[in-house]
Amino acid sequence: MRNETVRKAAVTNETTTTYDVIVIGGGPVGENVADRARAAGLSTVIVERELLGGECSFWACDPSKALLRPVVARADASRIPGLNPAVAGPLDVEAVLAHRDKMSSYWKDEDQVDWLNSVSVDLIRGHGRLTGPKQVAVRSAEGDTIALTARHAVAVSTGTRAALPPIPGLDAVRPWTSREATSAGKVPGRLAVVGGGVVAVEMATAWQALGSQVTMLVLENGLLERMEPFAGELVTDGLRETGVDIRFNTTVTSLAREDGEVRIALSDGGQLAADEILLATGRAPQTRDVGLETVGLTPGDWLTVDDTFRVTGVDGGWLYAVGDVNRRALMTHQGKYQARIAGAVIGARAKGEDIDDAPWGAHVATADHAAVPQVVFTTPEVASVGLTSREAERSGRRVEVVDYDLARVAGAHQYGEGYRGRARMLVDTDRDTVVGVTFAGPGVGELVHSATLAVAGEIPIGRLWHAVPAFPTLGEVWLRLLETHRG
Ligand SMILES: Cc1cc2nc3c(=O)[nH]c(=O)nc-3n(C[C@H](O)[C@H](O)[C@H](O)COP(=O)(O)OP(=O)(O)OC[C@H]3O[C@@H](n4cnc5c(N)ncnc54)[C@H](O)[C@@H]3O)c2cc1C
């Protein structure tokens, strides 16, 4: 029998059950906070209102990458002589969607519940709300309320939802958000994608390859505006080559659904018709209904934290916010890193141990400021870590920008014909270390961890010179960047 069942039976409406740690939200981050707190010897419960595993497992990372993997693999294979005829036809849409369903565990969380049981963390199904310091009330789907008390800490890991702009007619058209874009069972004939960030470019890539005619409506003058400009330019070229219509400096002024069709009025006075419209226009924190007002915070706000994930502005240091909800880095791997740190620091504080909070110490998330890796799974891929040149300039650091044409690397010649790509390395000239790297090109996703090691490890350039990349791999770009830097 699963613990969630036992726990429900054991708790009555009038009883407060006390745990050392209560985690509200059982996404990838909440699960890891709980796992680490439990490993530190603390009794721990997760409160989850939907599926254990959160957005990432069911409506974000896993399904989106399952949709994109065949697209990226086919693009790579199509550049290899002898293999290209084998991938010339369309994708087997049914098989891709079936694989996506499998990778999303058919939107069931039994495996994750089993794992939670195996690490002895309890689960309570329902909507969790703070009701005061260290107090949480859980409202179950059946309408029962369960009261919980935390001995040491409450961690809010409630993640984000799609942020929708206030467009007239929006509600009536029932737009796609990232949820529908990752879980839809039918390919729309025409798909309008509003936005130019990571979700927009990845989903435009996937649905165009699955057979939609995609039109991107982008407010800005380029894609992936938070990254190095060449990344967005290469992705723009890649999308256009597959037939995506990209319109920059364009906003949606109103929407209507007529005769089953979405009618989109554009800022340039034009009109566009589509079968579905995806709004990939950012994320908002899920904090509107978690009782923030009972502890002096404002509902709906992002939760600001210190480097040990304690929420600022709350007395007593018992409230933590970990993962997307604190806005530090909206990615699963970084949220799970935060969770490992938060779980460890909650454990150390509970036991009265010393806190190792010097930069890069065991109890602070220094990498959130210096070394956040990201991969964009488009054709071509983009991979980055650390600062961009724009961010370095804003920070006032003295930085040398080193660029290299990835197509000139021997490994790129082997990778496929007509390889196009670019690499940029930022060297802090005062410290002689790498503080940022961006790669754009086929296959670069697997390069990013080498860059993360260089940036997080603050490896001196003189020592990196001795890290020899194997021939003929894309990794040889490191040698070329270092040679360019050394002149
Ligand atoms: C389309 C898309 C693709 C993505 N792809 C990637 C990727 O490839 N790699 C990557 O690293 N990141 C990716 N991300 C980002 C990633 O999904 C998030 O960073 C990650 O899910 C954050 O984890 P989290 O645990 O903080 O929040 P979430 O995953 O959002 O989980 C929060 C959980 O809290 C629960 N909850 C909320 N409020 C309450 C409440 N009051 N009571 C009880 N439970 C509550 C929710 O039901 C949910 O289960 C992607 C995002 C999107 C939208």
C-alpha cells in the first residue's frame, strides 16, 4: 500500500500532523528538496495537488524533448551522405506522438509515487496553503482539510504557469499554452506561435516537423533575445529553412474563433487565420493561492530568496522557496541543484550544524549567479552557460570576447555536410578564467557540460590549455577558442 493512502487514512480533519519539513509542490524540485531533507534524517511530507513530477515530467521537459528528438535526429541524419535518403520522408506522426505519450508516463505518476515511498517521504494529495508561520492546510479533492505543522521548515516549490497577455478575445479562442503544445494528440493544419523565447522556438520546431504550417509572431526583432545574438540568428535561419513563417516586431491586437478557425488581428493591420494559437509569452509564479498573505507576503509575487533559499521578509527563517517559483533560473536541472542545497541546509540548520555559506560552499547556490547551463533543442541546437557578452558588459567586468566558426572544426566536418555553427567564449581578463560560453550548431547540446565545468570550476586558461579535446570531435572547438584567445 502506498504511503499517500496510509497518510490519508491516518489524519482526521481536526488533527494537526507534525513533520520536520513540509514541501508544497511535488514537481522535480519539490521532490528533490524532500529527498535531501529526508536523507538528512528529517521527517518530510510533500503536498501535491496534481501529478507528482510536476510540469517537467508531464507538460514540459519530457514530452517536449520526446517530440523534438526525432526532429533533431532527422536533421542531423539528413546531412550525412549515404544516410540522407533514408530520412527524406515525413516523420511517422503517430509513432512520435505515441513515444511522447510513453515519455510522459501516459500522464500517470505511479512510478514517481513508488520512488517517493522508497525514500520514505510521505505524500498528501491536495492543494496546500500556508495558514501562518510553519502551518499548512491541505484541501483534498474530496473537500477535506488536513492541517500540518512544520517543526523546522516549509519549502514552497509550486513552480510556474503560462503567463497570458491581456489580448481582447483571448478566452473565447481557448489558446494553447505550453501544456497543450506538449500534450496535443492531433497536429493542427496551421499553428500560430506567439513569442520568440525557448518554448516558442522549440514548439515551432516540433510542430512544423510534425506537419503544421507554423507562423511565429514575435514582439522583438529577433529570437532568443536573452542569448548571444548569433544564436537567435542561426535558429531563425533553421526555422525558416523548414518553412516556418517568422514575423518580427509583430503583436496580436485581438483574437476571435469563427467557424472553428482562430482569427488573429495583427499590430501591422494584417490578419492571420490559424487552427490553433500557442501563447508562449512567459511564465508567472503559482503563488496566488498559497496563503502568502498569512506570513506578510503578497499573493501572486515571485518569492525572493537568499542564497540558502530562505524567503526574504519572513521572520524566523523557516520559509524556503525553491525552483521556478523563486525566479532565479527556470530550468529543471538548476531547480534540482537548488533543491539539493536547500535540503542540505535545512538539515544542517535543524541539527544546529555550521552553515557553509561562503561562495561555492555546500549550503549556497553560487552557480545560480555564475554558471547556469541551458540547451535549446532546435535545429540547430543552442547551448550556453554563464554570462553573455551583453551581461558581461552590464556587469562592468573586463572581458575578452573570443569567437570561432564551428564549421571550421574537424569534428564538424565529420558531423555532417554543410555544418553551420558558431562558438563564443568570454574570458575574464582580470582572473584569466572563462565566465561564459555559447555554442550554436548541430550537436552542441552535448558540449555544454564541458563549458559548465570550465565556468563553475573557474579553471585558469593556462590549465584549460592542457585539457586536450579528442580528434575529430566537436569538442575541438575548445582548442580553437583557446588558440584564438592566445593569438
Ligand atoms: C514547454 C517547456 C519545456 C521545458 N523544457 C525544459 C527542459 O528541457 N529542460 C529544463 O531543464 N527545463 C525545461 N523547462 C522548465 C521546467 O519545466 C521547469 O524549470 C521545472 O518544471 C520547474 O520545476 P518546479 O518543481 O520548480 O515546478 P513545477 O514543475 O511547475 O512543479 C510545481 C508543482 O507544484 C504543484 N503545486 C502548485 N501549487 C500547489 C499548491 N498550492 N499545492 C500543492 N501543489 C501545488 C504543481 O501541481 C506542480 O506539480 C521547460 C518548461 C516548459 C514550459
